Amino acid sequence: MAIAFRSLFHDVLRASGGGEEEVAQFFACGMLINVTTALELPEIAAPILDVATG
């Protein structure tokens, strides 16, 4: 699992042209959105979603 996740991270780095910190923040935001959605706590991720949808 770790090898696949590392590979995914590097694929996103290459495809996006972003830096490691930027891609790490992208993954972190995605995880926050997934977890808060699963726990039915959308208000926690609302600030991120508001920025993403503009």
C-alpha cells in the first residue's frame, strides 16, 4: 500500500508541475474532505470547499 501511495504522490507531482508541499496540501485537503464527509461533519471542511468552489 505504501509503495502505491508513494507512486501516486509522485505521479501527481509530475502531472501537476507542483512542488512537494503543494501536492502534500492537496492530498491533505482531500483526506479532510473524505473523512468529514464520511463522519457527516461537512462544516469542518466547509472553508476548504468554499475556496475550491469560489
